[in-house]
Amino acid sequence: MSTDPHDEREEVAQLIALFDAIFAERYRTRLVRGDDEPIYLPADALNDYHRIVFAHGYFASALHEISHWCIAGPARRQQEDFGYWYIPDGRSQQQQGAFEQAEVEPQAIELLLTHACGRRFNISVDNLNPNVEVDREAFFAKVKARAAQRLKTELPVRVAVLCEALKLRFAEQRSEAQAVQAAEAIFAQRGTPP
């Protein structure tokens, strides 16, 4: 993967197109490049589709927000930001602990998606409060252990579909059509969960 901003924009456009080709009709969900903070917005009177809005057009932010969507059940996908609390940067030690506990699973999924793309994963502790001690290595170890545990069992369908499609499209540079075909084959074999 390139670090050239132009290439990043192109890869983000490819990611959006791939995600939408696989999930827009099946789950009425689209991936949306945002200008500000990320947010998940369920369908409403003005929008027929649920929207995964990722921050500032960053590829890594898109994968992070997709990982939250991958583990959210049908009821959570009907709520803004899946109904989760979020305290922005500047959390207390206790709030940081709660944040990290809640983030182990989505960041483990994000790690799998990122590696499927052939990209380097960066852990996010999302807290720049100088008064709070954050142990990035310990948190990363928990995320890696959870990802390894996930790989020992059958991945959830949406995660398995995305890992295969992302690997083909980004790591192996295959066409979008080939990646979508592989995704459809997994859905055909395993079914479409709600």
C-alpha cells in the first residue's frame, strides 16, 4: 500500500465501492467518507440506507468503523453509533479502562481486516490526556490475542466475507468483480446472518 495521498484517496474510493457492492443491498448499509468524527447512522426518513461514516476520508478509520459494524447485531444496527457510549479524548484512568475493554473486540476485527488488505495495523488508545497512563503495548497484546482467538474458530460471516474480499482486492490487486464474487460465494455457503 502506498503512502501517497493520491493513492490513499483512490484506495479509499475502491474500499467504498467494494463495501457497497457487497453490503448495500444485502444490509441496506453504505460506507461514507466523512469530514469530521466517525459515526454510524441508521436509516431514517431522509436516508434509505444505514451509513458507516468514517473520519476524514482515512482508510484506517474506514476499517475501524467497519469492524464495529461487523460485530453489531441487528438491534444495535438500528441505533446511532450502535447505542454505545463514547467519551472523547481526555478520558480519566477509569474511563480509559472501560474504553479499552470495549475496544478489544472491534480492534481485533480491525486487525484482521487490516492484515487482509496487506496493511500495517496501528492500535488506537484514542486518549491524549497527559494525566492518564496508557499502556499501548498491553492493550495491543490483548487485541492481538483476541484476533488470534478469532482465527482459531470460524470467523463471523461478515468478517469472513470482508477478509476474503479485502485480501483479493487490496493485497492481491484483483478486480472488484473478483472480490465481490468471492464474497458472494461465502454468503452462498454460509448464509446471510441478520
